[in-house]
Amino acid sequence: MSLKCEGQYARAADVNSLANLAMNTHLPAGFEAASNAVTSAASSAPVTDSDGNTSWKITARRLLRAHIDPIETMQMIQGRSLSVAGHHLSTSLKLVATPVIHVTPAWWPWLPVFPFRIAVFIAD
């Protein structure tokens, strides 16, 4: 007795890598991938044609975040009062939360004029 078996498969890592590349070509302006982590799931059953090519549809998802340039952000707020800088950041950038601004000494009401005295940290 003999048995011949065939199986077609695609590694999840390869499917996610391909989905990641496809999604990179359709990024909305002003956004970037938060990470290369892609979640994908088959949305149709695999179909094999007469040439032996198998195809199926997948649904892929990943998180995006607004692209924020630290240098532009510094230029936007340097020399401004804390309230004006916070309002300007909130209205100019696509932020999930209200920006937090720390100034040293804490009682000083303005941000530095010199950009090398400002540090921008972007939380994920």
C-alpha cells in the first residue's frame, strides 16, 4: 500500500509580513505604523485553481499613530507660555491625550527660547 498526500500552507509570519508591506503602501498621510505587529485572519476559505495556485482573502489589522516630528514640535512651542504651548500642541497635533509639559523650575511660566533646552518625549 502507498499513500500520497499533499498539503498547502502559508506560514503566519509570511502572511503577516506580506500584509504589513501591503498596508505600508496605503498609510494615510501624517501617520506611521505604531509597530510591525500585524494581526491577520482568513476571511475566506482557500481555493485552488486548475494551475495549482491557492488563494484566499485575509483581514489584517495593525495600530497606527500620528507622525510627530520632535524638531517641528520644539519650534512650535519654544518661548511660549505653558498654557499657550499646551493649547497649540492639542490643536495642531493628532493626540490621544492632553500633552504634559514639565518646566524646571516648576514655577517658571514659559518654555525655553533655545531648542536645545527642550526635550520632546512621545509615549506609545
